[in-house]
Amino acid sequence: MLPEETSWLTVPDVAERLDTIPGKVRRLVEDRALLGQKIEGVFCIPEAFLNGEEPLKDLAGTVIVLLDGGFSEEEAVEWLLSHHEGLGVTPVEAIRWGRKTEVRRVAQVLAL
């Protein structure tokens, strides 16, 4: 279950934030640089997956590890945004703090 405090942005919102067009945002999603899910019929991306005016660095590699390990996109989003006891924070926060290797190691173990 996703944390209630998650802030979601629509594709046009993300495009504005990244100073680009919605088509480019959709391409970032296709390339796994960003990940999102439908909320009440509208595709949205967690604001936590952005770092200012660009996608969060190192998110894409972690998303690929999760999806290759059998996670659905929705499960990957939930895992990235939920507190993880072993990390002490959410995986996306750990990535933001430069702990991508640790996050990916945990993701690989979960995928086994």
C-alpha cells in the first residue's frame, strides 16, 4: 500500500517541471527513467521520482532490477515509496542520498 503522503504529478505537470513536452515524459516512462501508475484513470508519476528539473538519477537502473526480478510496475512504485526496515528509509530516499548500490542489492534479494 502506498504511503498517503505521496505527491503525484500528471504527465503534463511533469513536462512543465522538466521544461519539455508530454511526449518526452512518456518516452522517459517507456525508457524506465521514470515510473508511474494510473490514479483514478489518470497516469501519474510520484514527485519523489524527480530531482528538480530532471528524473532522479539512478532511478532507472533500480526500476530495471525490480521489473526484471518479477515486480509489476505498480509493485515497483509501491516498493520504492514505502519505508524499508533494512534501509531505514524508503528506497527512493536512499537512492536520493547516493545509496543506489545498497537499494539494488535489497531489490535483487527480494526478486529471488
